[in-house]
Amino acid sequence: MIFNVLTLFPEQIDNFLGFSIIGRAQENGLIQLNTVNIRDFTDADDKYRKVDDTMFGGGTGMLMKCEPVYEAYKSIKDEQPDTYTVFVGPKGSVLNQEKVKELASKKSVTIICGHYEGIDSRVLDEIVDEEISIGDYVLTGGELASCVIIDSVSRMIEGVLPNESAYTNESHMNGTLEAPQYTKPQQWHDRKVPEILLSGNTAEIEEYNDIQSLYETLIKRPDMFDKLEITDKKWEKLLAFMRSL
Ligand code: ADE
């Protein structure tokens, strides 16, 4: 999969995504990351390479101009005509695992990062397929948001994580949160690993984790729990577990 990121700060993206799992995925050719510096597409005669200007109609701060953004976009679009273009900004629909999976099915995604007060709306209206936000708060620019998208989408791509269960069993994949997890030692301070997890009985462990996952969701994300359809049998087990606390 190819990710193109149009930004004024390509180093932020390259640095963040150059390490660990996503760095290796790039080395192994599972994902390709092209960062494009929007400033390279300013008017060559402009010795200041100006990317922004004041706003019409007043308003404080500077806005990124249409032309450099458009030319940067065209440099990608001409090579990858099917690329799916995303603008990251606080007005977009909020990213969730469903959207992450959907983006992971694309061959090429181009992410446009705004900075300062944002980007002239006209160029966004012309080139953007979808606006995505990473949450209901405002960042200083889209760079962090694009890293969040690329990280979460890349790990859905086959081969990026060591095995598929690494992502099919985890939080948000089926509308629930993952059960608590433990490693050695079996006792830390006065806290013991639940006995059942040491039993080696995979069917019982799976059933136990299933109920733990429901409990975790109920306590930490009641909004997600409300949306679940739970069988009577699972309800009984969940209630039995809660009575045992
Ligand atoms: N840029 C500024 N705020 C943002 C947000 N919440 N999500 C994505 N991009 C942004």
C-alpha cells in the first residue's frame, strides 16, 4: 500500500514512522511512504517560497494558499490516478476502527496536512475525497493525525504484524475491548495472574477471556457495551463474574 503525505514538515512524518513495526514494514516493502513538501511547489520566482497568506474577510492568522497544495497533489495524482485523498482536520468524521479497515483496502491514500489556520477551502473542495479527524480537539497541524492514520491502517495490512490474531483479537475489532493480559512473573506485588490462564485449557481460557472482554467494555466504555448484542448465556456468566468480585 502507498501512503503519500503532503505536508510542510515531512521530517515529522518520516521520523515518527521510521521506527519499529511501521519502519520495518517500509523496509520490507509492505508499505511505501512518500512525503511531499508542499513548499517545493511554491512559485519558483518567489524567493521566500511563500505557502500562506492572510484571510479574506478578516480572521486572525494565516491560511495555506491553493496553488502549492494543488500542485503538490497533482504531482501524486498524475502518477497514482486512483489515489484516495484525505484531508486531516478537526471538522472531519472521527476516525474509528471501521474507517481504518476501509482505508486499509485502498491501494494508495494521499493525506493532506494543514498548518497555521488551515487551507483555502477551494482547493480542498476540488481535490479531497474525505475529511478525517482523529478526535474532538484541535491540533497545531495535521502531521500527528496523518501519522495516527498511517500507523493504524498499516497494521491492518497482511504481513505488517506477525500473525493475524495479533489484530483480530484486540480492542475495537469486534466492538469490544480486549481482556486484560499478563506476563511473567505469576505474582507481582500481591497481584496474581488469574488461575485459569495458567491451566492450559484453551477452551476455558477463551471463554474466560470472552467474559473479561465484556466486563472490560462495560466498565471502561459503557457506550460501546450498549451497542452489543449479548446472548442470555453470556449475560449469566458476566453477572456471575461480577458477583464474584
Ligand atoms: N488538525 C487539527 N486538528 C485535527 C484533528 N483533531 N484531527 C485531525 N487533524 C487535525
